[in-house]
Amino acid sequence: LLCKMSTIKIRFYELKGRSHMIRLVLASSFLLASSLSGEVVHSEIKNTGQEYTFKTYSGCKQDSFEESLKAFYEKRMEKAAEGLSKIVNCGEEKWKKRSLFMLARTYLEMGRREEARDLFMRAVSDYEELADYSLYYLSESLLKEKDYKRANETLRLLYKTYPESTLKGIAQFKEAESLYLSGKYNEAINAFDTFLKENPKAPMTSEAKLLKGKSMKGAGLIEEAAYTFKRLWIEEPVSASADKVIEEIKTVKFSAKDFFLRAENLFKASQYSKAIADYQKAIELEEDTERVNEIRLRSGTALFRAKRYDEAIDTLKKVLTVDSRLQTPDSREALYYLAKAYLRKNNMDRFIKSSYEFYKLYPDDGRTPKILLMLADEFRRAGNKEKATEVYDIIINEYPVVSDDALYQRGWMRYLSGDFEGSSKDMRLLKEKYPGSP
């Protein structure tokens, strides 16, 4: 038989706002490649970013399925259904079952749910490779009809029959959600607990915690529900679910520790302005003076990250006034960020003073050579070659980890100032001592 090459681009299918797993896309390519009349000679998959391009070399009876599959992904459902129906009814078993699954999906997209369910049930037994997906789509159809009992039975069958399926987690979540929607709150609580325990990093965890809290509320467990909502608001502050619990926690009391922990999670998510607001609330509630200073340091760091340098300077200076000897870890952090804030504000006198102070107090800190390199660079920019050389010498003699940088910068400074002999000396030394330096 004559063989030919065809190419089809299949975009990721969106399932209720969540990107479908790669397996479904690959399953579609498998359908395309393996359902053709004639032996598949070669199949190649190329990742092109938002699309996967499938190049298939096959026998000559591929056109009907390929066109139907293309019509499905282009949302031309009537055309897809027409083509797939012909394939399903043609009696050629080797590609009939592949079309069966896609026809069921097509009917589901068209709202022909009863017909889709019948086909998915057939696909479960006829098409073992995608039986778990058939069960999942079957449950989706049942959930849309609010047939929670049968939907739960189907979802349970999915993750118990196929425990290694990539759909297990979402099936567990959907089962718990269905129990909540059907008013079976105690069962829903247990189901959400199971889901959260077995899928701690799933994208639906925050939503699961929200619905678990609502299930508790529905079951009359008011205090437990309030605690669940509170933990969600603190631990996952940037999730959409956290915004939905604001009404639920209006009467809940929060401690300084609660606001601090929420602020820390906001900081980790780079939500610095929101973090600053919660750090301030923690400061207002905290009674321990030493603890207040620790929170103030974090607030000052967040202000620096938010590029609110004047406020950062004021806050960090308050941290330093608590320890006049500057020997605590908090003082070390505060002085480091204070020096950087002065640099960002172009306050050179203060930056120079803070940098020298950091070097004298914390010579063994891993950030000290970085501060010194910035200091030397500022002296060089200001045309103070003598001071720049002085700092470069400190770095070269005391901090071998960045000596190559200092040698290069000193050599370049000498070259620009016309000291070609000194520059040549530095560059030769750099090449000899650090042959691997970039």
C-alpha cells in the first residue's frame, strides 16, 4: 500500500478551567495513529509549545478519522459526530473502538448526554486503554444531570479499579464535591480528608479545604468549620478559595501569630504589599518586644522588596535601635537591607557608612563580599580610584570566592584611567590564578 504523511495539531483540551493532562492529548495521538487502516509505519510527536504536532505515516484509510478528529478540536461537532458515527458503524474492529470514545466525547460536548453515557459505557469494556477516561467523562455527564448517586458510584469505580490512573485525584475530589452538593456532609468531610491526605499537592487542595469547611458548617460543626476557614485564609492567602471565606471568618479572632504566618505566606508568593499590611497587624497585637522587632524586620524586608525604600529605611532603622551593639541575627539582616536601600535611594554617604559597618561587624557573612563589590563599584563610578582600589584589595586578599570579579573590575578601572601597565598586570594575574573564570 502507498503510505503518506499527515500532520494534525491538537491543542490541550480545557476541562472546567483546568488543563487536561498530557495523557489525554497523547491518547488522541494514539487514536489517530492506531485507528488507521493499514499498518502504522512511523509516528512522531513534536512539542511546539502550546500545541503538539503529530506526524503519522500510515496506510491510505486514515482520512475519515483524521478529518473527524480535526473537526472535534475545531468545535465543528456535527461534522465530527457524522464522521465518527460512520466509523463506529463500519464494523472494522481495529479502529472502531477508538472512534467510539471520541464519538462519546463529541455527544457530550453537543449536550446529547444520554447517548454519550451509552457510548462511554461501551468504551469502558471495549477500549481498555482509556477505560478510566471513559468512566470520568461518564461521571461528568451524570453530575451535570445532578445524578449524584450514580456519579459517585462511577467515580469510586474509576479510582478503585484504576488506582494508578492520573485521574485518581480528580475523581476523589469530584466524589467529595458530589457528596457535599447532595447534602451528605459527614461523608463529604471524610472524602475531602482522604483527598487532601493522598493528594497534598493537587491544584484543587484549596478548593477542597473550602468545601470541607462548608460541609462541616452544613453538618452543624460550626467551630470546626470556622477553624478550617481560618487555616485556609492563613495558609493559602493567594488562592481564590481564601477570598471566598472572608464572610465566614468575620467573627473569628486572629492572633499576632496568625497575621504573621499569613504575612509570611504572602511574602513567599511575592505579594509584598498585602504582606506588609498583615505584618503591621501582627506588630499591633504582639506584646513581646523582642518578637515585635523580629516582625518589624520582616516588614522592612517586604518594604524593600516592594521598592518602598523610604519606608524600608525607617522600619529597618527601628530594628537596629533595639540592639545598639548590632550583634543579633535580626540586626545583621536589618543592616544588610538598610545598606541596599540606601544604595537604591542613591544616598551614597549612608550606603558607604552602612557597607563598611557591615564588613567590620560581619566579615564572615556570605553576603559581605557582595556588599564590598557594590561599594567598590560605587567608588569607581564616582571617580574615586583610590577608595575603589582599597576595597578591591580587601576583596582580593580576604574573599577568594569573588577575587576574580574584583581583579577584573580593578583591571578594567585601571585601563579606563590610562594605567595600562597596572591593568595588564591585573589581567595576567586573573588568567593565571583563575583560568576557569568566565
